[in-house]
Amino acid sequence: MLTAILTGFLFSILLIFAGRFIKGKLSILASLVPLGLFVYFTQFISSISNGEIIMRSYEWIPSFGVDLGFKLDGLSLLFSLMITGIGFLVFAYTSSYLKGHEYLDRFYGYLGSFMGAMLGLVLSDNMITLFVFWELTSISSFFLIGFNNTNPASRKSALTALGITGIGGLFLLAGALLLNNIAGTYSISEMLTMSEAIRGNEFYFLAVLLIFGAAFTKSAQFPFHFWLPGAMKAPTPVSTYLHSATMVKAGIYLLMRFTPVLGGEQIWNTTLIIVGGFTMLYSAFHTIFRTDLKGVLAYSTISALGILVFLTGLGTQEAFLAAAVFIIVHALYKATLFLVTGIIDHQTHTRDITRLSGLNKIMLPVGIAGILAAISSAGIPPTLGFVGKELTYEASYHSESLVIFLMIAIVLTKILLLYAGFVAGIKPFTGKLPEEHSNVKMPGFIMWAPPLLLAILGVIFGVAPFIIESALIKPVVTSMGGDASEIHLALWHGFNLVFILSLITIGVGTALYFIIKPSKKLEEGIAKFDFIAPENILEKFNKLFIMISNFWTNFFQNGYLRNYISIIILFLVVLVGYIMVGNTRFAIDYNSLSKITVYEITTTLILIAGIFYTVFTQSRLAAVAAMGVVGLSICLIFVFYSAPDLAMTQFSIDTLTVILFVLVLYKLPKYLKLSDYKTRLRDGILSTIFGLIITTLALEVLSEPVSKEVGDFYAANSYIEAHGKNVVNVILVDFRGADTLIEISVLSIAAVGVFGLMKLRLKMKDRRRYADTRLSEENENKKQ
Amino acid sequence: MRTTIILKTASNYLLPVLLVFSIFILLRGHYLPGGGFVGGLIASIAFILHSFANGLDKTKELLILHPGFLLPVGLAIAFLSGLAPVVLYDLPFMTGLWSHDPIAILGSVGSALFFDIGVYLVVNGVTLTIIFTISESA
């Protein structure tokens, strides 16, 4: 199972080397990878439907209870089949959709690693592994959404999506840690057995909130929904794969997976019903105001996700069943509609619904696919969509409370979704063919076959639901904690209230389709309310954030070295001074100090003279030379106090420092007033205080009872253990050798940094290009 | 830059002398004051003196390779000297290894010496890279 997950990643790594071959005519071969995985997963269908659960575990970090634990049960099998099956079609479709694209290999690489991450996500039984794969899907989808990276809007959408789902990932990590604290394990199967204890825990509420945070961001629930319409900037195969069939359902998967662990409580069910219910209605309503086909589909996807959250929240046996069926229904028809939209976009170069009609005269198979998908999305028999809708109504009708409200919400949503499905799937293929599209050509087989196949599957499953009943649906219900033995899927449910509601839905929805025509006017109308949209509130928050950080950076890091040093010293003075006030004894034991000789007095006088000369001289070179005098005086003091190693090093360093300064200053004007009187006074005061503090500190250290243990250890062991008599050097190369190793690495980095800054300046051409992109980006921002 | 003939002549002799001295300092480090760090600094001072007297280009010609190449070489030597005990004897990283019998002139040789040689090369490389880069740009 690990191999299956890693295949996607291996595939993308391989593409780094073999990308050239896959770019050309052989690109269709890439789709063999998901196809192989799909076949691999189908072999588990029979054993899973017999109630088996396949577990695999590989050790990873046993000391933290983190292993690569994988679990294949009904729920993960359904998702795995969707990921690989739709993946296969999308891979194949892409080879035609992006034919000859410069970066087709990269695209496949991203898709491959996304597929691997997604499989890992749905198969993980360990929460930490789950989290890792969860983040990997966010990251790989970032690359996919931003695939057209020359387009600023595309980059921005990618960043928004990454930001929102990334925050969700952090929620998941926190949730995993909290659940581990409560249950003592990261394994989800083990948590299943102690569901009671977890639900009774005082932190249950927090754990639920964290899991909700993760699920709602990933599955685009209100108010985090806005990243999904933005993500439609991605090439259509990405929208199909990530934003209808797989990634956005990861949140739903998480909720379903945790229903048997955390579900059944009031807070769990009510929150899900409210959030899901609001999201489904809100975004279904929004579809009316979109003229971009992908915009319509994005909002209807959010709405469908809302329905799934809503059904999970209902928490009944029937609701689980409805959710399981609806996942398949939605994956089939929404992927079809996206692929159809992609074809339309590819052939006509527009996705504006107001300009599209009559295309069935040119691309009949695509039209058939679109219309079948629309019918399935509308829930018109004999499609699987009808079965799904009946089950959804049934589940809401049998809920424990507030039946009326729930029914109104779900029926309204379904009516609006029917409208959205018709707009996306039927509108482009009916009516008169406009003049501007008369030259449009029929797409190739590889493009129209995948959506047609998916659409036909939607009908086959509807006519004969028993195909998927025991193979897929029942195991899903079982893994959500329901009892699957009584389930029987059928197209015809008998004439009852639910059927009447179905008829109403279809009637009103169809009427709506004929009354409301998508138009720019409607789109502009809703745009007036943008200022209260969560997206714009976030945008404003971001701008504020950037403003504050700009201010902060400009204030503290203004590029003047003297300011940096002043700030660092000031900070130290305040910090150390604060600690020292009240803790200093000012008791100097004069007897412990050694006698002062004439050599020391002379050296100190030279040193002081050097300092004053440095400060007051008018010439830079003289100041540097005087600094050298100061350094050499310190060397002498080291010599007096028998530290020859230090003296030697200080001597060489000082020589080099003077040389460096001279080199830098050589080209500067000879005479300059270095700073004005006030600045000098300020700096003088600051450095005097700093000097005083350091002196006091040194004296304080002296009066502390000395602990010689460390020194004694080195002195005693340096010859025995390290064969060296020079303790200083032994410490440097042996006892603390690792420190030295890191220090020389840092030195090397500094040298490379200096070299890079001075030598590798941007070439003029590159610089201009950089400035151009910056400029266009700013203009774009201004427009928005 | 004008340079006196005295400095020019002297630097030709001083360069080898200083280099030998720096190696001397490097090798004696284990028993007496000295070591790779100071040794590296002295070696770089030798080259810088030479460049002052004869011009940077002459010194670069003399060095053949850019001093920046000393960085990876030195780092690799230091790191490998730490890695040797792990690979050869399955001991922890940076365990000191020592020859049993003292070698002529050098005394007893251990992995620490190679580590110090690495430090010597890195310090020399860093100093020369920085000073050469800056003096070329100034």
C-alpha cells in the first residue's frame, strides 16, 4: 500500500529526468500511472465489501508513536478509487488539453505528487501521517493553481488557497496533538475503540473545533469558501481533479472519518448542519450571479460540499447513506461538467455563458456528456443523481428536529443547483449557434471521451444501482459507524412526499432556468455587496498586515549599519540594566585583584588616547589607524595576563581589520564631517552607559564564587583524552570540535555572502525584467 | 598604487617565510599557543602583503585557484575528520583518533590535526575571499 502511495511521488521525481520524453507525443502514457493504481485498488473491492479492513503499518518514529499506518476500509477505498479513476481520465485529458505546452512535464509532476499525497491522506490511519499528506495536498495544489505563473491573478489565487488550506492544516495538527493527549494514541482505529472516553473528555469541545477548522477550510465551507472560486484560475484539468472530485472532499473525508470517533454529540451535529446548510444555500444562490462557466461550477461545488457536510451533520443512518451516494454522484457529474467546460474553453476560447449556445451542432459527444451530467446534477431519473437526491430528501425528512427548515433549505438548494447544472451542461449545447463560434472545431477523441464516460457511468449507476451498492456504498456506511445490512438502493422509491418534493424541485428548477438568464447585469449587481464578503475582509486585513510590517522593517532595518548597532546596544542596555538594577552588590574584593604594574598603566593610557583620537579625528584613515592602536593595546593586555593564544589571534585579526577598513575607505572622500554634534553626544552617552554596564557586569562576575569544575575538567583531561597540552586548542578542535565545525561553516557562508553581494550583481537585462514584472503586478493591484 | 622597492623585494621573501611560519603555528597548536585559526590568519596576511607589494593580479596568478575554493575543501577535510571515527570504527561523530607511535617532526598525529588543517584552510579562504572581493570592488 505504501508503494501505491509513493508511486505518484516517484512518478514526479522521475519526470525531472524523463520529462523531455513525456512532453511530446508520448504524454498520453502518463495516464498509465493512475490507471495502474486504479486497477490495483479495484482488486480490494470484493474483500472490503465482505467487511474486511486491510491494515498496513511501517515503523517511522516509534518513540513518538508516529508510524506509517495505513488502513483500507470502505471509506478510503471509495476515495482511492475516485482519486485514481478520475485521475486516470484527467491525466489522459490533459495530454490533449495542454498538448505541446512548454511545461507539460512539470504539470504532470505536480499532478503526480498531488495524487500521491491525496492517496496518502485517505489511507492514513495515523493522524500525524494524515497531517503530513494533508499539507502535501495543499502544497501540490498551490503549484497546480499557480501553474500559469506569469499571470499575477493566478499567483494570487494560489497564494490565497495555500494560505487558507495551510491554516486548516495547522488546525489539523493541533487537533492531532490534542486527540493524542486525550486518547494516548495517534492511531484513528484505536481512537475508534475509545470514542466514549474522548467524547466525555473536558477537551472534547476544543478537539471538535480544531477538526472542524481543518475540514471547513479544506472543503471550502462558509466563511472560508472564497479560495475555491479563486482557484478556478488553474487550468481546467486541475479544477476537475482537485476542486470537484478529490482535494476539496478531503475535508468531508475527515469529517466522515471522525464521525464514529467524535460524532453523535449535539455540538458536532448542530454545527455541521448549520455550517453545511448555510454554505449550501448561500453558494447555490450565488450561482445565479455568475456568467463565467467555471464560476458557476465553483459555487455549485461549494454548495455540494455544503450538502455533504449537512448530511454528515444529520448523523443518521439514512444521512450516511445519502452522503455516500452523493459523493459518487457529485464526483461523476461535476467532473464531467468541468471537463466539458474545459473543452468549450479550449475550442472557443471563452467561458462566458452569455456567449455560448448551440455548440451541439459542432461537438455532439461533448454535448451529450454535458446534458447527461446536467440531468444527473438535477436529479432527474434515471440517473444516479435522482437516487442521491431522493436519499438526501429522505434523510432530511426523517431528521429529529426542525424538519420544516431543513427541508426548505435542502429543496431550495437543490432547485438552485438544478439551475446551475442546466446552465453549465445544457445552455451551451442548445439554441442557435452564434456567428462567432461557427469556425469552432470538434475536439479530439482523448478530450471528449473522459467526460462522456463519466456521464454515462452516472446513468448506468442510476439504472442499476446494485452495481455500486454492496461494492462501495455499504462499506462506506459501515466505516462511518452505521449499520449497512438493511440498505437497498433503488431508482424507484414509491410515490410519497419525497417523490412529490422531487417533482417540485425539477419543475421549479426548470422554470427558473427558463426565466433567469445569466447576464452581466446580475453579476454586477452582486458585486456591490463585495465589501462584506469574507474574501475582501481578509484582503483588507492582509493589506494592513503588510503596512505594519513595512513600517516595522523600515524603522528597524533602514540600511544604516550605525542604526542597527545603536538599536542592538540600546536593547542590551535596557535588558541587562533592568536585570542588574537591584541585583548588583558593587562589592569589589580588592585583595583578590593582582597588582597593577607600570606596563599595564602605560598600555591603558595608550589605549585611552587611541579611543579619543578615533572619536575626534577628522580623517577616516587616521581613525582606522587609531582603532588599530586600540586593538593592539588590548593584545598587550592579553599578553600580560598570560593568554598568548588570544593575543596571537587578536593581533592577526586586528591587522586584517585595519587592512579591510583601509580598503573600504580608500575610495571615500578624504575629509568629511562624520556626524553632527547631537548625534555624537547621543552615541557617546549610549556607548558610555554600555561600557559601564559591561564593566559592572565583569566585576560582578569576579565577585561571584568561582566554579572551576569545567576548567578543571578540561585541564585534567586534555592530555589524557586528547593528547594535547594546549588546553585552548584542544577545546577548539576536540572537546568542542562540533562548535568549531559550525563556526567555520558560518564563516564560509559569510564569505560567500560577501562575494555574492559584491560580485554577482543582477545583470542589467535581468534587472529590467524584474522591474517590469513588479510594475505590471502593481498595476494589476491598483486595478483591483 | 605606488609601492616601494623595499616592500616589493621583501614581500617576495616574506611570503614563503610567513607561509612556513603559519604552518608551524598550525602544527604546534596542540602543545603550545597556536592552531589552525591563527595559522590561517597568518597565511592570509602573507598573501595580502604580497598583493599589496605586487598587485592583486600577481597574487591571484600565484594562487592559480580563487581562494574561495579553499572553503569547500577545508570544510570537507574538517567534516571528514569528524566522520572518520563513525565510518571506520563505529564510534560517535568527532571522536578523537590517534596514531600509536609518534611520527617524526609532527609528534603523535590524530584526527584533530586534520580537523585543524580544515579550520586553517577555511579561515584562510574566508579572509582572502572577503578582502580580495572588497579590494577589487573598491
